[in-house]
Amino acid sequence: MFKKMVVGVDFSEHSDRAVKAALQLARSVGGSVVMVGVIPSRTEIVPSGTSEDQVTGSIEHRLRDRAAELAKSSGVAVDYGVEVSEDPAEALTRFVATWGGDVLVVGTSARTGLNRVLVGSIAERVLRSSTVPVLVIGPSAAI
């Protein structure tokens, strides 16, 4: 049923756990993994003297290297993509709608209380808007 796993990646511990879960699922069904990084389009994220194109290129470079490393070590086909958006949840669901995918895998820190209200939950917004099943990997999930 699930052959193409799309994983939201921000190079955090939580997204690393999501990638690991997606690789395990892909390996078990003979599927593939696509890691997707979302880059904010705001210029204030760009260090002084650095163009947005350089930031995007740097993240693409990290994704490309990580995809190659994971494909080699896991034996699973791993690819990558980049979306530019202020809204990571919208960008991930747009990526799946454009490029396909059978399941969207996201990691979460499982924030609660005021932190969740102020920061919001990308995983929750993905759950609400995704047209494909969503696998949410929490911080305590055994992987």
C-alpha cells in the first residue's frame, strides 16, 4: 500500500526519528523515501552577506548528501526535495500533491500547553490538510 514515503526534514532530532521510521517502513515494503526540507522565504533568516539562494543551496546540499548517505547505508532508494514557504505544513502537503507520495511522515516534539499554543503544531496542521495518510513520530516512539 505505501510505496513512497515523503518525510518532512528540518535536521532536528525529531525529523531524524521520522526519517528512520520512514526508512524502516520503506525497507519492509520495498518502497522509497523522499526527504523534503522547507525553507522559509523571509529574508531575516539569511545571515548578513548571504543571499537566499546560498541558503537554499546549502540546505539542498545537506539534503542531497544525507539522501546519498542513507541510501547507501540502508539499501533503500532515498531522494530529496525542497519547498520554499512560510508554512511548513502547507509546503509538505503541496509537495505530496505535486510530486506524489503514499504517506507523509513527520516528527513531533509533542509540545503541550502554552508552547503549543504559541508555536503551533506542524504535525497537527499536516494531519488536518493532508490528502494522504500521515504517520506522526513522537519523541517517545520506539524506532
